[in-house]
Amino acid sequence: MKDIRARPLTAAAFAPFGDVLNCDGAPDRIINAGLCGRFHDRAQMDVGDGRAGISLFRSELRSLPYQLDLIERHPLGSQAFIPMSMDGFLVVVAAEDFVPQAFVTAPGEGINFHRGTWHGVLTPLSGPGLFAVIDRIGPGANLEEHHFETSYRITA
């Protein structure tokens, strides 16, 4: 088994794989009679020839160390995960060489995987494990899986 240390998620480190969804910095606009800050257009959604759909996922809680045996990707569209609680979660990504990197989100932070990005399965580390997922709905095979011959152990 190979070890990988999870690190805090940053927009710069995650940029090759997708977008970090958070409220860092000042809002782009103040709306609703000055009572709401809008953090505008935070993700590059890509649904190809499909349509954008919103689904709810409830995943079992996991813990670190976490054994990584499988990654997947969606070649026909992007996929965003937005936690419906203020709990962080583990995010695993890999380039075409299948060498994984691991990140832990800050509370309330979401992510959007670019189309075709290899990533781990939904891995909540605390809380209810409930997420809003925005991704491509449409025809075609939009799931590919890669099973590792040797597992990885992800640690804090």
C-alpha cells in the first residue's frame, strides 16, 4: 500500500482538476436590498450535449486513514459537489498518470470537477454526508472507472 497525505484544498492546487466553490474574498455584488452578497459564477459547468441536473447524494461517512482502490471520471460533463452542511470532505483527484492527490475541503466548501477529471468517490469525513450534485444529464456512457492494482492509504 502506498501512502498519500491529504492537504488543505486551495484553488491554485486544485485548478488543473476543477473549481473550488467558496465565499473567499468580497462578494461580486450586493443584492436583496443590501442583505445578501452574491459570489458570482464560481464554476465552469460543462454539460456537453446534455442538460444540467441537480441531484441529492447521501453518502456513508468515512474516516482517515482512508483506503483508495478506485477512481472514476465523467468524460461527457463536469460534476459539482456542494455539501448541504458545514462539514469538510475528502477530495481525491488524479491526472492521466493515475497518481492520486488528496485534499480536505474547509467547512462549507464545495468543488466542481472538470469534464474527464479522474476523481475518488464521494467521501464525507463528518456530518450527514448529504450533498447537492450538479452534473450532466443525457445520453451516452458518462462513467469510466480505474481500479488500482496497489491500494493507496490517505492520511491526515
